[in-house]
Amino acid sequence: MKDHTFAKASAGETEEQDELAIMEHKYKLALADYQNLLKQTAKERVDLAMYANEGLILEILPVYDNLKLTLEHYPPGGDKNWLIGLQHVIQQLKKVLAEAGIDEIDTKDKKFDHNLMEAVETTETEDKEQDDLVAKELKSGYKLYDKVIIPARVNVYKFNSPHPA
Amino acid sequence: MSKILGIDLGTTNSAMAIMEGGQPKIIENIEGNRTTPSIVAVSKTGERLVGLTAKRQAVTNPENTIFAVKRLIGRRFDDPEVQRDLKNMPYKIVQSGDGVKVKIQDKEYTPQEVSAMILSKLKADAEAKLGEKITEAIITVPAYFDDSQRQATKDAGKIAGLDVKRIINEPTAAALAYGFDKKKGQKVVVYDLGGGTFDVSILEISEDTVEVKSTNGNTHLGGEDFDQIIVKWIIDEFKKEQGIDLSKDTLSLQRIKEAAEKAKIELSTVTETEINQPFITSDASGPRHLVMKMTRAKLESLVGDLVEQTMEPCKKALADAGMTINDLQEVIMVGGMTRMPLVLEKVKAFFGKEPNLTVNPDEVVALGAAVQAGVMQGDIRDVLLLDVTPLTLGIETLGGVATPLIERNTTIPTSKSQIFSTAADSQTSVEIHVVQGERPMASDNKSLGRFILDGIPPAPRGIPQVEVGFDLDANGILNVKATDKASGKAQHITITASSGLSKDEVEKMRKEAELHAEEDKKKKDSAEVKNQAEAVIFQTDKLLSESGDKMKPEDKTELEAKVKALKDVKDTDRYDDIKKAMDELNVVAQRIGAAMYEAAAKAQPTPEQPQATTEETPKTDTGPVEGEFEEKK
């Protein structure tokens, strides 16, 4: 069967052959779309497998954050053993999250990185060396494999030149 | 031929979509998100940032982070909206001739150039996702945009390397996404309550156009205002309960903002939610916790005024269009805030119609832009030829069960086939009874036709393979063919009435299926229990007749008693008794079968495989036997 293309068919052939050429073109378009969709779906399946737990992890991470907060509010003179127990629990949860692909974003003494962090506030500094460094981490950030699922919320130093004497 | 990208270029967020397989589909950006913040920045290192990365550094670099540039595009410098933004925006807005520019570091950019940066990112992300070049786009704009603003938006596309085939109105795009452009002579209202703006538009759909008859709204009313009210309530309540003002603490405020937005969203589906933020702050007495409940009623009492504020523009839009609510046929909801039950309730009460919310309100405008793109590419003409079958098509199998072959909403044309078998030994004919509907029992569905395939070679039940094929063409004509694989004998029927039901009848059948779902499930389960009981009785009788002499006498007696007990109940409606008798029979049969294996193993080193005695569904190696026909006389 002769392979009519849409362009050939439009060069003065019969109406029926025009229609046939159009139909063939559309059929090929639909087939191509379908095959591209198959490829895209295959890729999406791989992504889905990798990030399938993302929804559940996003629910768990705030609870993990709150658990870590309890350590910061340990009262002086409190039961040390109780504290150690809590630290073990947190460590356990950290391990489970790590095995699920979670990596905590490190912000300590780092330069502000918009790919990993979100600046929530700034602290003025007269030390130029400190400009754009993370002053304080307000909320932890996390990556799931290579994807930032929660950026670290940070306070960033902003250099303000000192007033002249 | 490359695809045309549909783009919703929003004030706060943008989205993009494409036609795929005749359906509009949102394309995610490279960060994996379905929307992209409409924000552009140049970082301290001179790096241009667009979208989420620009948003994240906004606080450290406010003078060089441009957001809401849509408020400036195509406007003159002396425009009141520009003058308002001049005072409120953290970035510099400067006059350039009659027009406007924004300053990023030392350079000045027109709003078109800034918008072009956003469009460039969307274009690049779409190309990365689709693996093909994108050179053409449809971009949406608010209905109230004048010629200058529309031209400026088109110019932005050009700067970004996009040939903008058309600029369409956002409410029109929403109507396209719902397919309302096909509803000639109808009048539609589009209620758009987004993150920062509210727009209401009245559309009239005629033969080949969708006309915006009027538009009204509030350019500074949106979801963020709702969040602010909830945040204030939380702070006030905490102050009342614990005497501490959290509004000055950045971290606490951040947590409260997120909790407020989460509570607002949750209360769209539940009537009460808990706001739980442990260790929200601390003072001399130790840590303090923010734990409070919020009901939907409370939320509605807090934000009721804001929702009420949207009604006046609706009245004005109707008046400007010269219409009353009785002239309208449809209400379309756009924007995330329209998911709130109070908003839906007020809109329904005002317009007297059920609002349309089935298309994601955050994405409906981008999807509509893609539909327009599809029309321009000729895709939609093809889509119009492709229909779906509105109800499930299947055949009746053993026990009167309706076994589906083509599920409802399957795009046609389509073909499906399945292998079936016989219900009784030496059954030489099968009746194919074609049914249509969603109920699990064939008698509750619509009968479309029946025919008989005979000449099946006699064989034990479950052995013959009869392939039943359904072929449904684009016109809804169903061809059903049954072929006995052993003899090659075939029979078929053509049914023209498979799509003959009216829309109301289809809807009625679907609703009935939902209404009777529980009792239907019980009926089907009961039929399946009876089928299983029949199969077990058959297998056990066979075992007793073929291997009864190999059993211990007491085992044989016990097995006979159990199978008799099952035979006594199998025709009753006492399905629990049938199941119990079947389970007891299976336990005994398995024990006897194991004992027979053991005895055979002791007698010779390599015992033959005995017949299975407790198979409920006979299986073949060549394919699934899903159901069995009853022999019809």
C-alpha cells in the first residue's frame, strides 16, 4: 500500500484520497501520542515507586520535628535517664526515615542555598564574612532521595555596613 | 507537529497544560509541582531565579524579588493600581515614558520582560517533561484586561520564544475545560476565588463564540485573607488562655500560619479539626503548647464576612450583563478557595444552581487553555469522534452473576475477550446472555440479547474453553462472538441498542446501582458461595467414586456425611450454613487427601499425583476460567 503523507495528499489528488491521507495522518498522530504516553507512564511509574511514600512521610515529619523539640525543652534538673530514653526513640525514628530515603538538610554554618532552604527572617550583621550565612535553623528541612520535600526554614545573616563613626 | 502549551499566567501562581490523548493534562515543573509561583528574582550572586527558588529567598532579597507583576503589566504609570503597588511593594517600581518598569539590582525591566522569565521557565520545564520543543502557546488573562494588557501579555510570550496563538479570558478557559463551549445559547457564571484575587464573570455561549457579557470582582480578596483571619484568631485565643502574644515570634508565627492553612483545608472535608503545635514557645514557667480545636462552624463565623463580600460583585456582574439568576444555566467554580463548603453554599443560594466543581479548581483555567490549544491543533475534532460506553457490558455467568467484559467509561472503539467454560459435565452448548448495567446480578441489568453456541465436544465441566469476544465500535454497535477453541465452532450476534439509552436512563441505572450496592453485594456473594458449593460437591463426589476404595472406611463414611450435609443446605438461602458446611467438608477432604498421599508414599517411592479434591474453581494452564455458563434448555 502506498504511503500517502498529508502533504502529498493535498497536492491536487481526489477528495477521497485527501480524506484517506488525513485519516492516516491522524491515526499515526494518535498512535504516536499513545506510544509517547506509554513511555511517559513508564517513567512516571519509576518516579511513583521512588516517591510513593512521600505523602506518608510528609505527615510523619512534623511529628518527628515536634519530638526533637522536646529535647530543646528538657528542664534543668530533670530525669537524665528519661532524656536518654527519648533520645533513643528519636534516633530510632531517624533511622526509619533514613531507610525510607530521608536525608536531613544540613544548615549549620552553611551559606543560604535557595535550592535547599527558605529564608523566613534575617538578622543584621556588621561582619561582612557572615553575610548570607545561616544564622539559625528555625525548622528542619528534608530531602527524599534527590528531591527537596521540605526546605529548611532559616534565619539568614544580612550584612549592614556599620555607621561611620 | 509540536504541541501548543496552554498557560494560566496567574498573579500568585502559574500553571500549564497540554492535550494528551484528547484530554487536557497538567504538566508538572521540574521541581515536580503542578503550579509555579509567579516570582522572579536575581540573587546576590547574579543568578536569575524563577518560581519556588525565587520565593524561598524573597525575605533575604526583597528589593530584587519581583512578585505579582501581573498587577503592573500593560498599565500606565499613573494607573491607580500601579500607584497603590508603588507604596506597598518591597521592590522598586519606576516610570518609563508613560509606562512602568521594575528595578532588579541595577537594571530595569518591563513587566513583559519579567513575565517572559516566568513563561521561559514554564516553556523549558514543559520541554523537559515532554521531550519535545514547544514554540506555541495559548495564554489566559483576566476578562477585565484591556487591549494594552493583552498585547503586553502576548509580547511577554514572544520574548520568551513563544508564538502566542491566542490570548483567551480566564473564565472562558474555565468554561472550555468543562466543555460548556458546546452548550450553545447557554449563559454561564464563573466564580473565581483564588489566593489573592476574586473575579466573577458572566459568559454567553453562542454558535462559535464565548462572549464575556460582564465581569466584576475584588483584586485584593483571596485565600490569603482567610488565612490571616484564622491566624489572628489562634493568636488571640492563645493569648486569652495562656497570656502570651505569639505574633512577635517569627518561628511561632510561621508554624501558626502553616497550621491555619492546614486547618482551613481540613475543615472543607471534616467538621472539626485539632490545631496541635507542641512547644510553640516557652517562658519562665517552662514550655507552652498550642493545642486547640476548631470547628467548621467557628471557621465559618470568622470568615463569613469575607465570603459575603463576594456577593455584591456577583449582583453587579448580573446587572451589568442585563440578566437575572434565572437566565443562567451553569455556575463554574475556579480557585482553591471555592472548595470551602461555606463558599459553595453561598454561591448555590445566590445563583440557585449547583456549582460545578468536578474539574480541579486550581487547574481548570490551565486545562481550559490546553483545550483551546487542542481545538487549534485539530485534536478536539478527533476527541469528538471518540465516545465512552456509559454502562458496563458483560455476560451472565453461573449463578446469575453479571460478569463484566467492557467496563463503563471505556473509550470506544474497543475490543475485549475472555475465556469461559461449562458448568456441567458433557455440556455441549452454552447460552451467551449479553447484559448492560452496573448491578452485579444479571437479572437486575438490561438484557441486550442472547444466542447459543452449540457443538461443544462433551467434556467434564470446566474443561472446554469458550472465548467470548466483545467488539464495540465507535458508533456504539456491539458485536459479540463466542468461539469454542477445541472445535473452532463460532456464533455471534450484533447488538445496536448498546448505546440506545438516554442520558437520564443511564444516570438512573447508575444511581440504582449505588443505592442497591450493599444488598447487591450480598446477593452476588451468596451466588458465588452457591457456585463454590456446587464445585466442591462435584469434586468430592468424583473423589468418592474414583478413590473411595483407597480411603479408610471411617474416612469415607465421614466424607460422605459431610458432602450430604452440604447437599442438604446448598439450595437454601442460609448462606452462612452453606459456608460452614463447605468449610467442614474441605477440612475433612484435605485431611483424607493428605492421608492418602502419605499412604501412597509409603507404598511406593514416587507416588502419582492425586486429583485435587477441594478445588473450588477449576483452573487450566491456558488461561483463566472466570465463570461458567449454565446449560440452558
